[in-house]
Amino acid sequence: MAEHHSNIQLDFVPGGCTGLWQPCNVGIQRLLKHEIRRAVRADVIVEALNLLELEEATHSKSESGISDASAIILEKGMKTL
């Protein structure tokens, strides 16, 4: 790094010290990260439920009355992520 980018200074942050070295990451940005995680989880749940409903509508239920959830494959491509 020093050879190609002499204006960048690297510092090692020991484990457990993020709050001391990056207080905004622990305080202010924590709320943003929490909201992003919540939104992503909600999106995955909606996608899975939609796929289950589609599976249920297109295929008959098994003897137990439950659709085959193993046929559900969530999108994991780089564009989606």
C-alpha cells in the first residue's frame, strides 16, 4: 500500500476496539446498518412467500397438505445482492 498509495496510512485495530477507534460505526451508523438488515430480511421473506404461493398454485399439495418448499430457490446473483 505504501508503495503505490503513499497518502494512505494503515492502522491495525485490535479486536474489541472498534468502539474506541470508530465511534460513529458503533453509534450513528449502527442504526443505519440495523435498518438495512431489517429491510433485507423483509425482502427475502416476501420473495420466499411469493415463491411458495406460486409453487402452491402450480403444483398440488403433498399428502400432508403442505407444498414442497424444497423447490423454492431464492435469487443469490451478484446483481440481486
